Amino acid sequence: MLKIKNLKFTHPDQKSPFDFSLTCKPGTITAITGPSGIGKSTLLDLIAGFLVPTSGRIHLNDIDLIPYPPELRPVSILFQADNLFDHLSVKNNLALGLEAKTPDPTKKIVDALAQVGLPDFIGRGAKNLSGGQQQRVALARALLRNQPVVLLDEPFANLDGKTAQHMRKLVKTLTVKNNWHTLLVSHLPEDGNGYADTLYQLD
Ligand SMILES: Nc1ncnc2c1ncn2[C@@H]1O[C@H](COP(=O)(O)OP(=O)(O)O)[C@@H](O)[C@H]1O
Ligand SMILES: [Mg+2]
């Protein structure tokens, strides 16, 4: 269980602090919706460790994550776009999700690509992919990292309706299969109602 309790943060020039509380069970998607500028990305940055809260708690299975720097947090992140290095191949983008000493990395990469529906993409250049294909490769990298907390910041906002629907299904399947605590922030109502297991509306 991921538990966030009274996590407070104030940006420069902000009048009253953000104060976030939520819980997310393993194997479920928790959506956080709300208009632009309400603090959705700030919340994910706090969980990822890019921002440091003034007070409050982030506990994963009763372990306090706040003392850990971003690179040691058990977290994978997927943004709206620009998740891949354009100048690298799909294979090398995915290799970044693996630890250096991983045995048989190519097999693991091929397997992750198959799981996101891109079985023959290992030799492609990242810059030649469509937006939807790039998001799927980024999701494959989250699979390879295999961290228990997956943070998705407007992951479907740049995709056409059909591709977005495909990605929603994929995220749900992978969340259940891998027991991820998936936090999805979005301004799109369709990412909340009828899709997420739990829905928080920021106001
Ligand atoms: N680095 C920053 N410095 C100052 N203010 C910021 C910074 N980042 C975000 N903000 C402000 O904090 C608020 C929340 O931003 P953000 O978390 O990005 O919202 P959302 O993701 O919901 O659109 C906005 O008013 C934004 O202008
Ligand atoms: Mg945002």
C-alpha cells in the first residue's frame, strides 16, 4: 500500500501550501484529476523525489520514502511525451531500464516489447516512432525497471482517441499483472470515471 499523508509543499510565490493525502493499493490504478495548475505534477514530483516536502509522509508498505533520493526510490515515471532519447534505438532506450549486470538483457527487452504489443521494434530508432508507439516503449521500460510505484503524468493526452484507449487497457493489464501501485494524473475525465479503481479530484 502506498500512503501519502498531509504532504505539504509550497512553490515560490504560491500563497497557501499544497496539502496532499491519498492511498493506493497494489494492483490498482488511482487517478488524480483536476484542472491545469492545480498541483498534479507537483504531487508526482514529490513522490518521485524531485521536490522535497516541507512536512508529511510518503510510505510504501510502511517504509518512509522521503529520505531516499530520486534514483533510489522504487518508482518509474511516464510523462505526456519525450520519455525516450531520440538519438538512441528502441533497444538502447530500454536497456536504460535494466541494471548493468542483468543477464540476457536482449531477451528481457524482446519480452517487454512483446507485452506492449511491439514485438518487432527492437532495432528501430526512437525518433521514427509514432507518439503512441513511443508511449508503449516507455511503458516497456517501466516493465523492465519493475518498480512497485508507477507514476503516469498525462500519459494519454497526446494520443488520438483509439490509441489512448489501447494504452489505457495496457496500463490496467500491466498494473494488475505486476501488482503496481499506479498513480495516473490527468485533466481528462475519461481517465477517472469508469477507468481508475480509485479517483481523487483535486480542487
Ligand atoms: N517550479 C515552479 N516554480 C513556481 N511555481 C511553480 C513551479 N512549478 C509549478 N508551479 C506552479 O504550481 C502550480 C501547480 O503546478 P503543477 O503541479 O504543474 O499543476 P498541474 O500538473 O496540475 O497542471 C501552478 O500554479 C504552477 O504555476
Ligand atoms: Mg501537470
